[in-house]
Amino acid sequence: MGGEALVYLVIVVVLGAVVMFGLVPLVQRYSEQRRKVQDEVKHGEGEAVRYQVPEGQDPAAVMAALRHEGFEPVGDQEATEQDILVPYRGPADRERVRRIIASAPISLEGGPHPTDSASEVRFTDE
């Protein structure tokens, strides 16, 4: 029975190494993409809105809703509040971002958004 346990241990170690070597490039690519978007937004190379997520709402839920609709929001690492930056292409996208945020849940587990409508979602430049 000792030899069988050793075989299982080797299999687990090999599978763990394969998973680790497979995940590292994916995580690096994702981090690089987020860093690029954040740099573009902060250096004025594209249009973006800054949204301060209200107290009591999880910024991850807002970001997940935006990503689901094709946007690439990033958390503002320098802000002291719960700010997210959302790059967009034009006025229609800006209003679409507003509607998505208005329909985002309070947390990743669900629940309604703290505001009643898109007209109550305000960006920091307004």
C-alpha cells in the first residue's frame, strides 16, 4: 500500500506543477492588460469615466457587470474611495455604462443596486 500512496503523491505533485505553470502566464497576461488600461486612462489617451461606488456596494459587483457587457473597468489604485475607471468610446457608451452600473447588484451574491434608476448614477466629472 505504501507504493500506491507514493504513486498518488507523484501524480498530485505533477498535476499541481502543470496547473501552476499554466496559470502563471494567464495571471500575468490579465495583470498586464489591466495595467495597460489603467495607464491609458490615467494619461488621457482615451476617454473614461470615474465612478465612486457608494458605501455598502461591492466594487467587484459593479466591475463584473461592466465586464459582462464588454467594458474593461479597473480599480483606481491611487484613490482613497471605492473608485473605478471605465474606458469608453463615445457618448452612447457613456450612457450605456451608466445603465449597466444602475442595474449592478450590491454584491456578487446578488441584491438590488442602491439607486432606483440610471439617472441617479453620477460620475465624478458631473
